[in-house]
Amino acid sequence: MPRAEFRFYLITDRAAVVAGTLLQAVAAALEAAPPGSVALQLREKDLAARDRYAIALELRKICSRYGAPMLVNDRVDIAIAARGDGVHLPSDSIGAAMARKLAGPGLLIGASTHSPAEVAAAAREGADFAVFGPVFDPLSKTAFAPARGVEGLAAACRAASIPVYALGGITPERARELMSNPDKAARPAGVAGIGSILGADSPADAMRVMLAALNLPMRR
């Protein structure tokens, strides 16, 4: 089975980009990261399937160039057609068990979760990792639920053995705080974000700062 070994999960939102195009911002951010340390999720849920597939093909090239796994939000078919590395399931999507039947054993399956119970359910269904949030109020969009806080994240991390990634309002300072929790069972596998990277004037510099907060090396 595939393993989620990355530490930062970059989620796309072309509306959040302030420097160039979405593709340019993603390329700049990934170029600053060592291979395997960052994974990319193509979100862009408002786009038609054909347009999302076209972007997926371009992002596949970029991710291959910099050694970053590429996942597609919700659409198993697009993930397979674009030769992605996985699919990410929103809370209202098909379950991980059905996604595994469609995707096969080789693709990563991530799941969006908002409670410890949802993390546990995702693990039971066969998800490879969970994204939990919002931990803090989001930086780049309106909050979709009350912030869960550090204690809520800790409970989610303890709920199952799969990696859990913290999402929502993740700054480098908060990432450092979460990853230095002395209770290892309450420590996330990494963090996820949109605006902290794509909303920066320099996505490359923002990625370097974030990786430093996660105690990871970076490309210069």
C-alpha cells in the first residue's frame, strides 16, 4: 500500500494566487522543496471536469519534475487519467473503501475530516491519511466550521494510526508549535495549507520558511 510520507500538503486555489498564475506559483513553491517533502492536491472544485483534467496534466509535469506526489480532489477518474499519485476525498465524497476499489492499490487516498470520529472512520475504510481541520481560522477563505484548536487536533491524531495533517490557519509559527508537541501521539504528521504559500508574494520563499518551521531542508 502507498504511504503518506510528505510533511507539507499544498492545496491549490487559483483565487488565492497573487504572484503569476497557479501553475507558476506551484512550480516556484515545489522548486524550493526537497523531493518527497511536499505533496500537491489539485482542488479547483468549481471547474468543469475537462478543465480540471487539463490542469492536472500540467501539474503532473511540474510535480514529476520536483518529485512531489500529485493528488486530485474528489475525482478518481481524473486522478487515474492524469497519472496522478492519489485522490483526496472531501467529507461529502464517496468513502475510502469505494475509492480504493476504483483506484486500485497503488494510489494514495486522503480524506478530509473534522472530528476524531471521522479520522477513525477514514482509517477503518482504508484511507492512507487524513487532513483534519480547521485547527485555526483559515488564512485564505471563510471558515467552514469552528476552529478545533490544538486540543482538537491532538484528539484527532490519537484517534487512528494513519498520518493526520493539520489544516486551517497554518502559519510557520503555528506549524512549529504543532510539530514540537512533546506528546508524540498528539503530534500531526505534517501540515496543510493554501494561502500561506500561494497567497505569498514569493511562493518559493514562503515554502522555504514553512519547511524550516517543519525542520526540513530546502532547496536554494
